[in-house]
Amino acid sequence: MAAATAPVSFCRAHISSSSTLSNPYSSSKLPFKFGKFTPCPSSSSKSAGFSVSCTLAREAPVKMEGKEDSDPALWQRPDYYGRFGKFGGKYVPETLMHALSELESAFDSLKDDPDFQNELAGILKDYVGRETPLYFAERLTEHYRRPNGEGPHIYLKREDLNHTGAHKINNAVGQVLLAKRLAKKRIIAETGAGQHGVATATVCARFGLQCIIYMGAQDMERQALNVFRMRLLGAEVRAVHSGTATLKDATSEAIRDWVTNVETTHYILGSVAGPHPYPMMVREFHKIIGRETRKQAIEKWGGKPDVLVACVGGGSNAIGLFDDFVKDKDVRLIGVEAAGLGLDSGKHAATLTKGEVGVLHGAMSYLLQDDDGQIIEPHSISAGLDYPGVGPEHSFLKEKGRAEYYSVTDGGIGRTGSFTSHNCNFWYSQAFKRLSRLEGIIPALETSHALAYLEKLSPTLPNGAKVVVNCSGRGDKDVQTAIKYLQV
């Protein structure tokens, strides 16, 4: 049973960060308080929005205390109800509950099925090109060496070498195999930077399925190359003009489509966001990143990495790298968000840094929202980080103190709750250019945010510390954007 159901994306609830669930529920003991709800008509209708209807399960999640609270090996990620602590759950229209339950049942039955796993492994190896290298960035390491000759050793997990040029294909392959077993022949997806859209269009072409991609009109301009790639692969790309015409709005339109066509359609959600089972399922298809990293680290230096670094928008590439190491408390997990024009400017996408707990797109997590629980539009030069929410497991890891989250802006680097300005312009774009010139690898702008944090991180690390940065995608798609900001 779901924690709660409500018309996803059409309304948002402001969640008290100090709330706890109690059993039985009463009107005075609800785990959240509702702020003002503003009807949001769909793009195809000017009628009033949906009424709010919430259904809460009577069973309360177990509150973790003592050893269970401090030992990651004992954490439920997620629990039976799809919650990571108080985060996650299912806040969706009743019309989607059957589809989500069907998807969860199918995933549970297939995740340990040898035939399914063998087919998935074969496609990942022969079609996607896994495993991806763990590459020692020798010249980048030399760049961050201190005057006394000491410094960390920097490695790149080369997800950019996957077929289609990013990590997104891992999840797209897994979900399209699920869709085949559910006999769903129509596939929809949302995309921001276009990489998830390209990955979804690719697997649909491979398996002969109808493919419809929702993409914000602004993102279509920023990522014209990926729009062409999707159409070349046979996908229909539908422009979304509502809101800021970016990833949030594309996701809302995809959910509206799914509500209308749920019997025939599978929604390949592209990040570890959305209602259960998506955060868990997308993580499971991406955790191969971390598993390979552990294996390769043992082969290369006989131990684990000391620090893992990844960019965070919705958070799929980061959770894919982090998952296998969450139980290893001696491995630091660092996520890097987009601070845009600055955390105090109101023009950023640093959800974990400046957000509050709320509900968006079917799950409870940290959001960029105002006092009434209405979404504050995010801003980032990177279309893949331009999202006002974040996956619920990242919110959980933040509250547990297991992962650290920082933000990179045009003028500096900040940590959750604070921002420090530095005399350096365009950190992400300098990192974009630096990796290109030192290693011959052009990274995505999303990845460049993670690379930029090395400026702050490297001087603090002991000599020889092993740092793995997830190179989540290649930067071909970003060249037109980079031309506007870089002199080369």
C-alpha cells in the first residue's frame, strides 16, 4: 500500500521537516501539513485542476534508532512502502496505482530471474559496451598536485563511453526489457539534456517499440543535436511550452500522458525520482556503475576508493556510483549540484542545498518551493541539472549524514546551507575546458560541475587519496552552449 496518493505534479504539499509518522493516523498527527494549493490546468485544457485526494496507509514505518540509525548496513533503502526514511512513497492519482503495483511486481519477479539477468547482461556487454573503464587521469592528477609534490590520485569512471554517450542507457535497457514482459508496446519518457531521450529512443529502435519523448521547448533549443538524434532514431519528440519549458514541465506532461494511456504505455522515467518503485528500480539498473568501480579499484590499487564524486540533478548517475559503497563508512560520497547564478540569486538548481521537504512528481523529497509549497523554478546552464527536485534516496542520505552535498556556481562553491564566493569565474566551464585540454576528454556540462568541485576538494585530501569522479556523459551535446561562454 502506498504512503499517500494525490494528483502528482498538479499540486504540491509543503512538508514539515520535523514531522514523524504515527500510528494510527489522526488529523492532528499527519506527517505533513498542506499549504495553499493552486489549480494547474493541463496544457490541453483551461478547466480547473484536479481536486486533492490523499490516502494514507495506517501502518507506520519503523523509526530507526540507536545502532540501526547509525549503521548503513541496517538501513532499509527503501522499506516495504517504498520510503527511504520519510522520503519517497507514492503520491499519485489512483489511476496509476495499478500500473505502479504491476511494475513493482514485475521488477521483483525478474530482478533475480537468471534468464532476464542474462539477457540484460548480454545487451549491456555487446550493445552498450560495458564494462566502462576506470581511467587514471594522470595529467589532471598532476594539475592538482601541491607544491610539495603531494596530492590525490584522480580517476574517471568513463560512463561517457557507453553507447549513446552517457550512463542513461543502463536504465533504458533494463526498463525496456521490463516493458516487453508487461506487453507494453508504447514507450514514453521525459528528457532534459536529451541523453535519457536518446537512450530511450535507441532502445525502442532496437526492440521495435513506439517511442514518444517529452522535452521542454527551452531544452530543445539548448540540445538541438540530441533532438535530431532522437528523431533520427524514430522517436516523436513533443515540445512542452508550459512553465519554464524545461525538465520539470516535460516530466509533468509525461505523467499526464501516462495517466491517460496507462493500459498500453510504459513510462521509462529517467532518474531516481518519481513514485515507488522508480527510485529503487532506476538505482538497481544503474548500480552496475559502483559495482564495476569497486572491482576495478581492487584490480588497480588493491583497495576501495577514498572519495566518490558525482553531479546531482535528479541523481541517477550519483546513486549508481554511490550505492555499492553506502555501507562502507570509510568511503566519502560527494554529490555536486548546480548553484546557477548563486544560491542567493534565486536562479539555481541546488535542491539539497537550499530546498525544503515537499511532494513533487509522486514522491516526498527536498524541493525548491516557496512558503505556500509552490515550486520555485530552477536555473542551470546544464539542462540535465535544471530540476527543482531530487531523488528521495539522496534526501535520505543527506539527512543521515552519509553523503555530502555541495554546489558549484559561476562564481564559486558552496555547501548545504551556505555559499562561499571565490575569485574564479565559470567554475563548471573552466572544468569543461580543463579536462578537454589535459586529458583529451570533453565532458558533459553536468559532469563538469562534479569536476569543478575538485578545485575545493583536492587541497584537503591526504597524499595518494584515491578519488573517483563519475564522468556521466560526454560533452558533444553541449558544444553549442559552451561556445557562448568559452574563449578557445
